[in-house]
Amino acid sequence: MKSAIVTGATGFIGTHLCSELLKNNIKVTGLARKDSGNIKRLQDVNLVWCGMDDYDSFEGEKADTFYHLAWEGATGIGRDDEELQVKNITRTMKALKAAKRSGCRRFVALGTVYENLVPQILMESRHRKPDFYLLSKQSSHHICTKLAEKLGIEFVWATIFQPIGRYIKKEQVMTYAIASLLSGEPPEFGPAMEPYDITAVEDIAYGLRLLGECRLTRKEYYIGSDSPMLMKEYLKRARKVLGVDTELKIGARADDGLRFSYDWYDISPIKKDTGYSIHVGFEQAVVNVAEWVKSGGLI
């Protein structure tokens, strides 16, 4: 791969992906909104002012791989906005068509392990705020798999679970945990007995690069840490790395009823096809977030 196009280039994962690509001598064209407040994060990226609703008109330079990371309402209150989440499906379809027009041989889209929760939420009568986000991600996955076949472009759906690192959003659970521990304010959690897989964002960016340039045998890959553990163990490990004695109030909140599985975090396919391995790891990622928090990055 000599060149790539990245949507969501100024975002949390997008910033790290652009850096990973550039370090490996890959020319990067980043699509971003003119009003993005994070443009300064990008260096040596060919920026094109193209918002998510402008993909129809995108006629950029030719590229080998198109990475679609942009997704409005991936965190926060937007997750519960059904109309916004349906728009995200259409936007992903338009991004796929833009990739075809740009001569890209492969389209790599970012999915989430939370899609595995869809059977659970459909079986229940209650509504949770992330429901529309999860449903739209899964719908986008399946619709674009078929659209890619129609267009004749390689399609890869890269799923992740909990990325952690510099530029992390304040709504993320580990941001809350680390910021609270540093401030001395005991963070509160549910039972924290579900298996999680919290992965350094640099490792996710590395995995995404490999999925854009290696010979692949599948259309779907999970990028993770290779060492998932119970959420309470992540919290204890984070506190140890930070060197604080702030109390972790595990069990202070009600169980949300959602059940996770270690089976969801299998990285053997990406290891086999690309040689993926962990370069940064959880402990260093916690240090990076702590530095980000202390620098005022969450304000």
C-alpha cells in the first residue's frame, strides 16, 4: 500500500491511524469537516474538506485503500438518536462508493464488538441508550458487505472493543476511571465481572494498517490486545499503574444485564493473515491517558 484515504481523520482512532500510515511511508489523504477542532493533531496529511454528508461529491486523488472511521454518535447521547444512526448507514454506503470512484482496491470499515449484543437487546423489551448505535453498526456491516460485491471492491470489516490512549473521548469508561483515580474521587461501577478487551489505540492503528495492505483470507477481523480479562481486573491494574490508592467502588452501580464473551476477542485470524502483534499494551496506554488527562486534554 502506497496511499490511503481516511475518513474521521481528526478523531481519536483516525489521528493515530494517520500517524501509523505516515510512519510507514504511506501517503495519507484525510477527510475532515472544516469546523473540526482537532485539525492541529494532523501533520503531513493531505487534508480535504469533506464532511460525512459530502461523500457523494468527493473526487479525491487515487489511493490504494480507503479507511472509513467516521461515525457520528459513536459515544454520548448520539447513540440514542435513531435518525442520526440511520444516517450513518447511508453515509457508510456513500463512503464505499467514493472509494470505488477513487480507484481503491480495498475498503476497510470500523465496526464494534458490541454488535454481538444485538441478539440480546432484541430479545429484551426494555430500551437501552446504545441500542440504535449497535443496530445501525450491524446493519451497515451487512449492507456494505453486499454493496461491495456489487461494486467490485474488496471489503473488510474491522471490529474493536475498547480503545485506550491519547485523545480518548471523555465519555469512555476508562477515561472516567483514570480521571477519577487521579483526582482522588472514587469511581463507581457495576459488578465489573464481564470479560473486556481494552486495547491501546496505537495497536489498533497498527492492526488497521495491516488490514489495508496485507493479503487477506476473510472479510471480518477483530483487532485486540490478545489478553482480555474481567473488567474489575483492568480497573485494579490501572490503579496500580497510576500508583494511587483511590478506592474503586465496584458494585456501587446496578448490573446493566449485558453479557460479554471471551470468544468475541479472538485475534488469531489477524495474527495468522498479517503477523499482527501487540506493540504498546494496556499499561503504557494507561500512562498515555494519564498524561493526556493531566495536560488538560479532556477540557
